[in-house]
Amino acid sequence: MERNQDGFMGVNSPPNPDFANGDEPSVSCCNFLLDRTGEVVITHTSDGLSWRLVDSLNDEGDNFSCLGFKLVSNTEMEVNIADVYAVNFIGWGLVHESALASLEVSLLDHSSEMYRFTIYVVHKSKTQSSVWTPSVYTFGHKDLEICMSWVNQINSHLHMEVKRPKNLLVLVHPRSGKGHGCKIWETVAPLFSQAKVKTKVIVTERAGHARDMLSSITNRELNLYDGVVAVGGDGFFNEILNGVLLSRHKAPYPPSPSDITSPSENECSVSNHNVNRTISEHCDHNEDGSPLLRGSENIGLESPNFGKDSESPFPNEMFRFGLIPAGSTDAIVICTTGARDAVTSALHIILGKKVHLDIAQVVRWKKTNSANEEEEPCVRYAASFAGYGFYGDVITESEKYRWMGPKRYDYAGTKVFLQHKSYEAEVSYLEVEPKEASSSPEADPEVHSRSLAQDFKGMKWSCSKGRYLSVGASVISCRNEKAPDGLVADAHLSDGFLHLILIKECPHPYYLWHLIQLARKGGEPLGYKFVEHHKTPAFTFKSLGKEGVWNVDGELFLAQQLSVQVFRGLVSLFATGPQE
């Protein structure tokens, strides 16, 4: 085989630009110089790209480079077009060819000047498939027309990936976790630039900044973006979620604890549930003093009348939330991508992945037991967890030690555990048939949210009353580095249920063993007589003490009486789910 005038072996005809004609997919092949690898033949079909080193010059079939040096191994690669996130023409410059690149010291290293383009590809880690890494391949050719033709054709296929975002609103919490929010964004920002995804970046400056901004922006303005991305932890994501939903999601409230009657000791029914009772105004989230940041002014967006922004309904079908982990726990990211890795999350966003996520609506009816007058209901939304007792005490105690960073949760948790407090409360939960509770939700990827709450009248409710160390409601499994299987290992992302976990008062060693099981991979934290586990779409809670301190997605929430209901697949995330 001889080299042609461009210095390449074989045929270098420009690829056919029409990939869509005919019943069979068109195939294009061309020789290029792959940087630091050698001369390769690239094949392009409608499904993807592949390349391999040029066949050897030796008739006996040994693998040689085009210069006659024997290669230690043949380089081959197959790439699905869905895993390509960008291709860019980078002009005239050097392309390096190492004939023996596998050796520590290359015996021959040639460089040639030619036209170049880069292909950006997502690969899964060989050791941990849930971790994604970007790879960059630079190809060179002497012919500008051939280079540009390949760049244009690959880009034409990328433009067909309509679910990929083009314009994103990015909100960065600079003090999340160890205070690395800005640094983490700076690490992943080049990936968005490479993929030509426009980003409007706002670094929050005070507690509630992100929520206030998203509450005040009009639907028309919000629909200019394909999604909103949080760079922070679970608490910051909760703030953004509430900023979007509180003024836009309209649905009847669940029953209040006073709506539940108890004809027998363990059975309840709904006596006075008004399904037409809907959200009017949300409560002031700063009232509990939940500190994120201090200080600063508005960003200057106008405040509209939300109910009258009907010309631009929200959310639109393609709008998604994104989360790049920078927090202390990052349970939501781990449960939806399988990895606590900022680059992996960024690549999920860039490739336009989509998974539906259940959201719990938490309605507070009464803040303290001493309040006699009727209170306006106060609403919050939770994507992962709401907990009382031990969980509320830990988040309260941890606020005293924010200077410690993420370690404050370990310290606060130890202090609260040693105190071993229990609280008297009454919990009522909606019973479901075993068949309904065990259905597989992810079988239907286009699950529709329950935009209208159920009329709970006539449904069977069960009541539990006593002293509890904790009451927990897990919307997802809540897997994290300290609880590898989460609170409930088999919890789904979008099945319309939460997992209600009641830990009854028990001896200190028993509770310690329960916590140890939570921290073990393959542990069984729910297999004890003092633990109640109920899969339910709704429950009510009433503290029989003066007040109740709740932990809602890592943020404080005071509630002596509240109700919780789940909306199935209410929002979409830029993620695939941990199983992929």
C-alpha cells in the first residue's frame, strides 16, 4: 500500500453528506492522523463513530505502523453518537504521531502540521460504571474540505439530539459543603463551553437568594432556559426546588391531623377533607433562621403575579433540574446518577439525560402547641427526606458548629445520640394494597405526575401513637457515603410512594445497633420490633409536646402538626438513575 499526496495510505475521499437517504444507513470512511496514536481509518454511520489503526504493511498480518514499526497492540475505538457531546474544528496546527507510544520512551515521535478537529466523548469508568469521564480525541488532515465536511456531519447528528440543553440557569452556593462551590463550578464549566451550552451563572449571596430569585422570575423568563442547575448540596437543591414550585404548583392539600378520626385504636378515617383547599401563599422560609449565606441585595428581577402568567405555562415538558454535587451528603446526586462526582453530573446535564423524580409536599398546619388561633398553612417541598426527633435534633445541634464544615454532622449526631431523647407523637398513614406498593414504576419512563391530589375520603388509614426516637419519611433511598444502602434500599425514584419509618422508644444499645446496620453495606436496619416501616403516599403527624423540629432535605422546619403527600414524577432531573 502506498501513501497518497497528503501522506495518508488508502482512499481519502470526502464522506457523503447525506446520511438520511435510503433504507440503509450511509457509511463514510476516511484516513486521519489521530494525535499521539498514528494513522487511523474513521468510519461514520448514523449510529456512531469507530476508528482503528491502518492495517500493517506486512503481508504476514503483523501489526505495523504506516512507517513500518511493529506496534505492541492495535488501537480500536467504537463510540455511540449519543456519547459524543461536542466536535470542534480547531484550525491549523501540530498533530503528533508516536509509532511506539506504548513504550516509556518513544523511539520515534513525529509531528506534522495540518488541519485539526476534536471530538469530545463520554466514557464510563472501567472500575465504577456510574462514574463518567470525558475524553478528547484530536484528528488531523491536510485537506481543509475533508476536515470541515466531517465536522459538519458529526455536528448535524448532534443537533438531532433534541433533548440536550442549549441554555441553562446555573446557581452556585459558594459555601456549600467545605465551601468549594465556586471552585467546583470552575472545574466543570469548560465542559459546558466545549458542548456549546450557554450558561447564565449566579453566585448566591445570602440565605434564600436562589429561592427568592426563582419565585420572582416570570414563567416566560424561566422558559427561556432548558433547566436550572444547582451547584451545592441537598439543602441548596431544596431551596431551588421550592423557589420554582411554591408559586407554580397548584394542588389540593392532603388531610390535616384534625381531619383524621379514630373509630378504633389502630384504624382511622378521613372525616373532613376538603379536596378543593389549595395553596394560596407560601410561608417565609427565613422564619426558622436556616443559615446559608448572609446579606445582600436582590438581583433586580421584577415580581409578577404568578397566577396570571398563563401565556407561558410552566413547567414545560423539556424543563429539568440539574444538580452538581458540592454539599456535605449529596444523597440526591448519588441516588440519581450513582456517583458523587461533579464531572459525572455535568456530563449527565450536557447529554440531556432525563429521569422523573417524586416530590413530597409538606404542609404545616400548626407551628407550636401553644398557638390557639388558626394558622395559615405553610408549604415546603422535599426531594429526598423529612425527619423528626433524632433527625431534627441533629440538624438543630449542627447549626451551632457550622464553622466545622461537614464534620459538624458527625459531632452533632454523636451528641444527640448520647442524649437518647424520645418524643410523644401521633402518626396516621394511608394504607395501600401490597400489589400496588410493589409495582415497578420505572417500567414507564414517561410517568405523569399526580397534578391533582386524591380525595382521601373513604380510604383506609392506620394510626400509630406513642413515644418515638425518630419519625422519618424517605422519598428516595437517601444513599450516601455513611449509609451505602440508604435508609430504604429498595426505594424508587418515581413510584408515587414514600417510606415512613417510625423508631419507637427502645433501650440505647438497640438504637445503636439500628444505626450500625444503616452504616453497613447490606445491613438490615428495618428488621427490628421497635422499627415500623410503611410504604404510603401520604401521612399526617401531630406532636403531643409543645413543638416539633423537622429536618426537610437538610433544612430546619418547625411544625407541631403537619401532613405529607407525594406527587409522582412531579419534576425531571438531568440524570439517568443509578441503575444505568
